[in-house]
Amino acid sequence: MQDSSATLPVILTGDRTTGPLHLGHYVGSLKNRVALQTTHRQYLLLADTQALTDNAHNPGRVRDNVIEIATDYLAVGIDPNQSTICLQSHLPALADLTLLYMNFVTVARLERNPTIKDEIQARGFGRDIPAGFLCYPVAQAADITGFKATIVPVGEDQAPLIEQTNEVVRRINRQAGVDVLPEAHALIPRVGRLPGINGKAKMSKSQGNTIQLSATADEIREAVRRMFTDPNHLKASDPGCVEGNVVFTYLDAFDEDHITVEDLKARYIRGGLGDSIVKKRLDDVLQALLAPIRDRRCALARDPGYVLQVVKRGTARAREITDATLRDVRAALGLFTLN
């Protein structure tokens, strides 16, 4: 990272290494990351430790997707000279901060976190909740504060995690008697969670309803063909509904020609516009968006050694930052040191 970036606001973001990234990631975060890397000091965390909280039975999946996701980052336009791509499990200060912060959070507070409650229910854990999963908000607090980030891009459903991070920050600062850690602010994207192509859930790797950033032209075309529209719109002449219509949701998210999209909506609502016409436009939009990403990804895949070196260099840089934060926190709390 260049010296001139030292005064820029710090952003921390990242992804669990459980599978290649998809359009939901792109519209929800990746597009913003590319734009913000020129005006902020940005760290992208390959969250392999967090991925183990519900994938401990399949560590190979977590391991194998480290380079996959790093490749996705580079393919969408993340510049390793402007953004630091780093591997969570190789930043030991984050684990130390997590353990330290657990003393400032109660189990009852963790169980009340709306994001965690929803995720526990969605995964059907019942009371068999992995301890690592329940304590994820504490680990995320360690991630955010480890880089002293003040901005964290998240979906609206993740905002309670940022608030819990700030609760930890306030408790640490109060105990230390000095503001050793900054509070963070959630940066919520204009477009909310992107629904899956079946319209029944958010686009999710675990649901199998995604369009990956690496999708071929045929895969994109087939996904658009299968997209949920309005089940009552049986003929082109029938009035249709755009609310809950996945095709129009995707057009809102990805089509830059908003005037034309609004015109298509009006025609669809009053009748006289077939689903095939709307899907053809979406297919054209997604093909144009994903073709250059796919091409760059293919080129990067031919040189995995380069991607690995990007991750190694970024992790080394991130380790210096997070180690310094751990030293600051320990000193502020008056903990014993051998140095």
C-alpha cells in the first residue's frame, strides 16, 4: 500500500471461502469495492476461518475456494496495488482479538442478534449450534477492529453485526479509558439482496439458485430462461405484475438504461409485452456484464501462481496491520507483556 493512502478511510470487506462468487455478490458488494478502492484504503478478507463455523465437516471445500474467490476479486477489477487481499486464517492477531473480546460479550447478547437468530433458524441448528457460529459476531468484531476499519459494506440484514461490533468497541474503549478502537459504519448498497433465479430465496450458493461470475454464455442464457416471472402472465396480451418478478428485479439491478426499463415495466403491467422479450433484454445485459469478467478469470486461472502471490503479499501486509492493533489493545487494557 502506498504511503499516500495512510490518511484514507479504511474499509474492510470480504467473503466466506465456500464457493465461487455470483451476481448477488457483484451487485451487493463487488461493484462498490472496485469503485471505492481508489478513494479508500481497502482490505478484502478471504474468510476461511469463518467459513469453518458451518463447514468444519468439509474443510476441503473451504481450502479449495480460497484461490477461487481471490481469482473472482481480480477478475471483477480489484487492483492488488490498491486493495489488500488477505487470508483470515493466516492473521493470528484476529484470533487473539476474538478470544479477548469474548470476555466483553454475553451469550444472551449473541443469541439476541437478529442476524444470528435468522441464520440459526435457516440452517436448522436448533440448540445444536456450533460455538464458532454463535460467536461469529465476536470474530467479525475482531476482523473489523483488527484493521481499524471505519466503513464496512454489508447487506441490510447484516447491519446488526456492525452494531454488535460497535458495542464491543465501546466496552473496550471504556475499559481502557482511551479510544483505542474506532467505531465502524455499515455501508448498505442501493440494491438490496438479489433474489435467486427461482424467486424463492436470496441468491445463495447453498440454495443452488445463482448465476456465477464465471458462468458461460449458455449457462447465463439458460438461467435467464428459467427465471421466475409472473405465473399469471400466461399470454403476452395479459396484464403482468413486476413486483416479485425476478427478471425485472435483475433489470433494475444491472440495466444502466433505467428509462427503457421503466418503459418495459409500464408495457408489461398494461399487457402486450411477453416474458420472452423481457428475458431477451436481461440476457443481453448479463452477457455484456459477465463476458469480460469471464475472460479475465480464464486468463487468471491459467496462472494460479500469480493469484497465490497476490494473496501471500496481501496477507503479509495485513499481518503487520493486525499485529499492531493487537499490541495497541493489549497495551491500552494494561495486559502483561514480555516485550
